[in-house]
Amino acid sequence: MKTAELFRQISVLSLALFYSLDLCLGQSQTFTTSGTFTVPPGVTAITVECWGGGGAGGGTTANNARGGGGGAGGAYAKKALSVTPGTNYTVTVGAARTGTTSAGGTGNPSWFGTTGTVYAEGGAGGAAPNGGTVAGGTGSAANSIGDIVYAGGNGANGTSTASGGGGGGSGSTGDGGNASGTTAGSGTALNGGTGGTGLTAGGNGNPGNNYGGGGSGGYVNNNTNRSGGNGAQGLVIVSYCLPPAMGYDYERNITIDHTKVAGGENLYNFPMLVSITGQNFLKTSPTGQITNSNGYDIVFTDEYYNKLDHQIEYYNAANGDLISWVRIPTLSCSANTVIKMLYGNQLVTTDPSVTSVWDSHYKGVWHLNNSNLNDFTSYNKAATPYNNPTYTTGMIQNSLELNGSNQYATVLNAPNTNFAGNITVSAWVSMDTRNRDQKIAGNQNNSSGGYKFGIYTNNKVEFEIRNSANTPSLNRDVSGGTVLNTGQWYYLAGISSDVLDSIKTFVNGIPERPFKKTGTLGIASDNLTIGKEPFLSDYYFDGKFDELRISDIVRSDGWMRTEYNNQSSPATFYTLDDSETVFNLTSASICDSPITLTFGYPAGGTYSGNPYISGNVFTPPSAGTYTITYTYDGGCGPSSVSKEIIITDVPSAPTAPDKEYCSSQITYLEATSGENIRWYSGGTLVSTANPFSTGQNAPGTYNYAVTQSINGCESPATDVSLIIYGGITITDQPTALIICPGDNAIFSVTASGYNPTYQWQEDGSNISDGEIYSGTTTRTLTLINPGDSRDGKQYRCIISSFCGTSPVNSSAALLTINPGFDWTGAVSSDWNDPGNWICGHLPGQTNPVRITSVTNQPVLSTGATGSVGNLIIDTGASLTIDGNTIQITGTITNNGIFDASEGTIELNGTAAQSIENDIFKDNTVKNLIINNNPGVTLQDTLKVSGIVTVNSGSLSSDGHLVLLSNLTQTALIDGSGTGEVTGNVTMQRYLPSGFGYRYFSSPFQDSKVSQFGDDMDLGSPFPSFYRYDENRMLAGLPASGWVKYNYPDSILRPMHGYSVNFGSSSLPEIADVTGIVN
């Protein structure tokens, strides 16, 4: 008794533990019949519960044998297992045990995996009636396997007066109840079924109840055969916890091989085929990693998780097949383009396909997979099939197959396919019959225009357009081209280009057989016919079509070849990487803020991870990368998942240049930066293509705006102008010029026109760059310092263009050269007032300037530095430099007054210059600057009161340069320049008083004491001139000090000290010394 109680306590403890485990089980799969359990993704632990079937009650064929025994209830077993996601397990559910007219059969067991994994045995059957007391079945769990097992209830004995009730099925909370007499045993919660009720009157036994209830015995009170009651079936339940998820679980990189991008230029908004077949990961969970049976939880992004537009054409969940079209904003021809495929998102239940996969120049795209014949552009113009064509395996998925006699299709009321101008039509085509004229698609009405695409009797693809007068242009008779065979798929296309003024066809992306057309494509019918002559019941096509497309632009050769490369062999166009766990959510834009968070699964969890989350609202303050954590507690205990989300900024305005065209050209605008381009005209969206074919051809100026979008956030706009020229128009003619000597003559012309060229003429003859001419083939002609020989010449420009009437001549402009650059003083005495000069502008370094004798004489004071070439000052005229600088590159001829006593003279010629006698008033200037590599020579005395600077070249003094000294300053030579002063220079030194001794040091190299002879008596018995001797010795001992030095031929050495006694006069004294500058 103690042992039994101990076992019961252990069982109750185990029950409590497993009941708490039940609270953790968020998901379950119930099996009422046998089947297979596949472990879901992310699940590594399961709990399996098995209920065995009930035993059948006893029955008999013996007359008046009375009551049979009741069958026992089925056992219960429960066990926790560690599992691997994706593993398949066999689930066996015990079927109901049918009662018979003999002893009841044992209930069928239920098990998981194998009989040795989790096993719940069936209840024993009841004994057959024998006129007395017979045994009911005994409930047992002895053979059951589990962490916890419970026995079914015993069936009651049958007697001569009643059949035994069936035992109760065991449940997840304990043993099944035992039957007593006719009273059935109760089933135990959970899911234990009550047994069948015993009988006291003749009849078959009652069946046990689901699950595992034992059947009651039959009661035989006469000669009627009676069966025991059926034992109820078993049950299996598998429970598990799904980890929380957020966003997409898996990703794979798709790397596009740039060598398959043809044409040598990037392609924009390219619709790339992604075709993947037979991949386990593309099967639906739990076999694969896709959660939606339609493949809706498959999306595509760029490298930075910005979603790309895509369209699902076909998905097969059982086989793992996918056909999608993905718009690649920029497909690089020079480097591999990488995009991502994200998949596995239990929250996605709607189709993510969008029509914006196809840029706005696509006027129709038909995949032709089935009788719906849907158009997958925004126009949504489905075709109607006639005479029951079939839909067989095509190049990409299915195809439209026509019999060549009466089958075709028509896109009715489709004005989007009826347009004038440029066009591209393409399709995958496979012929079943050769040597016949058979049409692929067209909209001609045989009266006013339209296009037609087909294969002729020579088995070559041909393309035809008709202009508004119904005049055909087609390349049927052009030699060369590919001969097509039956039973083979070809990618065929035809284009009509108003730029090239021709049509041509393509076979497998290779252009062939161009033909010069007559006029442009005209408007025809709004109905597009597929598979026969558009306006006749004739020329039916015998074969298959796949992927029919029509565009209102000329797709480039590179585009067509790249489409062929992609669609003919997707597996070599890109590579698909191995699966990886996704650590990022799809990105969002700052424009979306605040963002409602709906990424978490199962629903009902909480979001955290950064300080900008409140509840389920995320308000990022700026672009960047943020962490988002989702925590879910659905009875399994709290569990979290964290991922990054990239918030993109408002994109910058794209770069797009203005464009100019001739009226005969196709007019394109193109953004050279940015993605997801949108073009606007007058605020209305007109295109999402890039380049954008505007359709404009009339001369004029057209204004557009272009934006880019990232994650749906649109950038500021860039204004773009389109100018279409009909010919050349001169808007500004060259004008006559009057210039002064040394000036340049500049003529210009302004003209509008497409890519104009210019040719200037002098007196009717072409001139070219060189000598004095520059810009002879541009809109601006420059004559550099033309001499007097060009005086009276006329200049005009000949403007040419291939657009419109050409060439056009400008008017001729006369060049007049004044004899000189004279000062007029018409306004004032200000040198820097252009109104004071005969040429109406200030002179420059090449201009010879004459100062004439007028009322207002020039003063160069404030304002810009003055510049002249040669300078002539007439008799009676004057020029004053006061606080400013005049730069002179030529010669100076002064017949008047040139006052620079308070100004700066800069000689900066390229040839040697000189300063003659009496050039300047009092032969004095304040500052002198030399910037002349050949050098400047002084021909006579020049006194400088300020600073001499030789920046380059040399100043040859020859004893003429005098550096003045007065009470306030002493002139000096600034040694910062790279030039030098040569020859003797005289330097003065002002002394406020001549009384007593004064101390000197020589500024020159070879001056002598004799130069002080004019200031004192060097021969006086009392010495007046001393030098300081640092090395003097007396009696063999150092005795430095002053020693007499009044010897006229003694050298005055720089950096040595001298003491001079000028006498007893207190009047100011000016001493001077002459020598060569150190």
C-alpha cells in the first residue's frame, strides 16, 4: 500500500511538471488519422501525446448467452523529444476496434515515430458471454512508452443479467475510470473518452467514446447474434513552441554578371527575369522555407535592403519553382550588380506584385501563360483568344500555341498600343511550319498607319510600319539575315527609329537588315491582333508565342541583347548564393516616420531596441541604422529576436542635363544620377523611364522636372529644359568696335540652333586660329592687339547646322582702331574714371598712353593701380601719382610735369627700361619698384624718399640713385626681392644737430673716410674721426677703444663703428656717403 501511494505521488508530481510544460506549447498539430509530422522551421523541441484505442466489448452467436464483458480504455503516453527542423516523423493513430460476435479485440495502439519512441497501448477487449460472469478487459500502461503514461480504465464484467460497461480512456491528467456493472468508466481529461454503457436488454454493445473509450459488451437474451461495442479510436497530438520572428527569415544574394550586360552602357529600369526551378528552399514550409502557398513572401531588394519592384509570374510550392520579373534601377555594364532575394515571412498574405516593374514606355506586356492572356502593365489590357488556342510549355513558362488556320487573339480597345513615332515590338517565337507568310502581332487597319511584325515566306523575321498615308516601309527584301527553323525558340524583335530614319529587326538580340523608311509610324487601330493579319482573316501563325512586349521607344541594341542573355539562360546571367539568415528588416525611409511596426510574428508581442520606439510606433529622428527587438510571450515564456533596419534619408535631387535636338530627332531626356526616376511636365507625372523619350518634335522649349525616389521617398526636383530646333536663328549680331592701340578686339554672335558650327571671316575670307586670331570657330572671335593694318576691316560669322536651312551668315562688323589712348579729362581728374579716357575704358599694360593738355589733369590716387605701356606727357600736361602706383611696361617721355613725390613708380616691362633726366618732378619719387628681368638703368639723378624694391632683374644706378633722408624718415633699399641694385648709390643721413660726435656704420662696401671731407676738416690737428678698435693692445695688454681714423683713403667697413665730430654748430646736418650696396 505504501509503494502504490508513493507511485501515485510521483505520478502527480510528473503530471504537474508536464502541465506547466503544456503552458509553454504555443502551437500543436492534432492527428485523428495516421500521417506524417514535419518539424517546422526553428523548432528543436516537441512534446508528443498519444492516446491508445479502446478495447471492444465481448459478443457471441450463442443463444441466450447473456452479457459480454466491457472493453478496457486505451492508455495515454506523453514524452518530450529533441528534434531537427525539417525532419519527417511517421504518426500512427490507433483506429477504432470493431466489435464482433466473439471476444472483444484489443484496442489499436497509437505511436509517434517508431513503436519505441512514444507508444500508447490499446485497451484489452471484453470476454464473450457464456451464460455466467465473464471478465471485462483490463486497462494497462505496462507496454506504453513515455515520460508519463496512464492506464485506461477497466471494462466491467458481463453477467447473466447485464453486459459490462466499457472502461474510460485515459487522458493527459490521469488513468481512465473503471466501469462498474453497466455504468461506463469515465474518460479522463484531457481527451480521454468515456466507455460504452452496458446493456440489460438484448442488443449489440455500445461503442466507446473518443478517444480510447472501451466498448460495452453485447447482451444476448435470445437466439439473435450480438456484437460487442466498438472500442473508440486513438489520438496523437504534437505540441511545440514557435520562436518569434520578425520580417523575413532568409536571404540570398543574386549577383548579375556584368559581362552579360551588352552595349557598353548601363541599363536603367531593366526588367530582369529571375527563374529558379526545383529548389527545396522555394517549397512551402515545413518542407521548404516559404510560408505562403502562393510565394507572396518572396521579395527582392538592393544591397541595402531597399525593396525593388517585382512581379510573380509563376510559383509552384510543391516543386520549388519561381518565375519573377524584377526591375533593376541601374544595371551596370562595368561591375556586377548585386540584389537580394528575401523570403520566409509568415505575416505576408497578399501579392506584392506591382506593374511598375515595367517602365512607362512599355505599352503592353503579355506573358501568354493561359487563356486569361493578361497584360501585366498598368494598362491591364488582356487579350481575347479565338477558336480555342492551347497553352503549352513555352520559353519562360507557358506559351500561346496557334494552329495556323483559324486561331488567334486580339487585344480589344487598347489605345495604349496605338501610337505614332518610335516603336519596339518583341516576342519569343517558335514556328511549327516554315515557308509561309505568318504574322506575329500588329495593329494596322490598311488605311492610315500602324505596325506589323511577322515571319515571311523566306523564313526571316520582318517588321513593317505604315505612315499616316498608309505608305508601307518594311525590310522584307533586304538581303542577309537569319533563316529561322521550326521547333526552335528565337527572341525576335522589330523597331522603327525616327532618329535613324529606319526600321530593323533582331534575332536573339542581334540587329539585322536595316531599311530606310518612308516617313514615321502613323496612328491606326486601337485593336492589337496576335497571330494573324490585323485587317484580314489570313496569314495565320502556326507555332508558339511567349512574352510579347510593345514599347513606344526604340530599345537599344544593348537592351535587346541583354534581354536575350537574361531570358535565354537565367542561370548564366546571374548566380544565386547560398541561403543566409536575415539580420535586417527591409529598409524604410525617413519620409515614412513615424513607422507603425507590424513585423513581429506571432502578433501580440512588444517592440524595443532603441529609444525611439513607443509601443509599436517607431519615430527615427534621422537616417541611419537602428536595432529593433521583438519580444513575444505566447505561453511559451518570453523570447526575443533583434534585427537592424536601415532608415534612408530624403534622396538628393538627381542630376539631369538640359538637352538640345533637331526637330527631326527622337528627343530623350536622361538622369545621369539617381534611381527610380520620375519625370514631370507641368506638375503631371509623364514617365518613370530613364532615359525618357519625350515624344516632342515641334521646335520650341519644353520644361520638365525630374526626381528620384528611394523607399517611396521622393527627392527635390531638378528642372530640365528640352530645346528643339527647326533651324538656325541669330539673336545677337556682331557689333562694330572702336578700340585703342594695344586693346584686343572681341566680336561675338549669339545664335540658336542644333549643334551649330562657327566660322569667322575677315573681309569675306575665312580666318583660323594663330597669330592675332583666337576663337575663329567659336561664337566669340578675339583679335589680340591688332595693329593698324586691321583698321577698317569687317568681320562676320558663318553659322552652319545639319538641322534646317544652313549656313546662315551674320552681319559684318567694322573694326576701327583709334590712333592713340589719350587722356581727355572729360569727367574729372580721376585716373580711374573710364569717362576720362578716349577709349571709354582704363588703359592697360599694352596701351600707349598720352596725357594731353586739358583742363582736368590726371591724378592717380584712390582706386586701382594704374597701368600703361608707353607713357607720353604732352607740353602743358601733368600726371600726379599720390598714394597709388603706376605700372609702366614701356618708355616714358615727359614734356610736362610728372609728379610722383608721393607715389610709387613700378617699371615692369619685358624689355630693358631706363629713366632719363628730368622725367620726374625734382627728379624725385617716393617709392621705386623694379619688376623687369632685363633690368632698368638710371641715366641721371633719381632721388627716392621712400623704398626701393627690386623684385626681379636689376637697377643699374651708376651713381645716380640717391636715398634721401629728412627729419621723419630715411630712404632704404628693401632686400626682400630677388633682384639687385648695381653701381654706386648715395645715401643721406639727416642729423637734427651738427654739434659734437655722432656714431656711424657704413651701409656700403667700399666707402672711404674722404667722403666726410665736405662735412669737416680731416686735416685738423685735433682728430675729428675715430674708429672703434676691439683688438687694440697697449704695453702688451688689451686696451680696446677709440683710435684716430681721419685718413682720407681709409676704408669704411660695414658693421664697424665710427665716431665723427661735425663741429660746434647746432643746426641740422645732412651727411651722405656713396658706395656699392651690400
